[in-house]
Amino acid sequence: GMELSVVVPTLNDRDELRGCLDAVAAEAPDEIVVVNGPSTDGTSGMVRDREDVDVLVEIDDRNVNVARNAGIDRARGEAVAFLDPMATAESGWLEAAEGGL
């Protein structure tokens, strides 16, 4: 199948992000990229402590479009899926995303 990078832009939602990443990692995408805006809630440390996040990008901008573009710049996959940390990825979503591409 095609290589899929999952990009998760985040800003001060560490606890929601933790659950989101747990769900994403369970689906085992080719790459997980977290783009962290200027969070002040310990997001960086939580992400760095995880072994399932491939890339952590730190940006100074609070704009989600800037975060998405930063994620695209760093993602290695042929396709990029964006995920909101507030969203819960249901089991099977990755396969559905690949089927839709």
C-alpha cells in the first residue's frame, strides 16, 4: 500500500493529544508527525517520551494552517492525513483513509 503519514497539529491539548496518539498508534501508520504550537502545558515532553511519534515539529505560530504546512514539509509519506487531537480515531480509520485515496 501507499505510505501514509499522519500529521497531528496541536496547541495546549496534551491530555486529548495523548488519547488521540494512542488511537493513531494502534492503527500503525507509516509515520506519525506531531506539530506543536507554542504549548505551555507540557505537550513537548509528553510527545518526546513516546516511542510511537516519529517526528516532533515545534513552531512559534498559533495558526493551524501554519502547523499543517509545517507537517507537510516534514512528512515523508506519499499521502498525508491530518488529525485533530480532539478527534477520536476509531479502529479501522486508517484502512478507510487508504481506501479513499
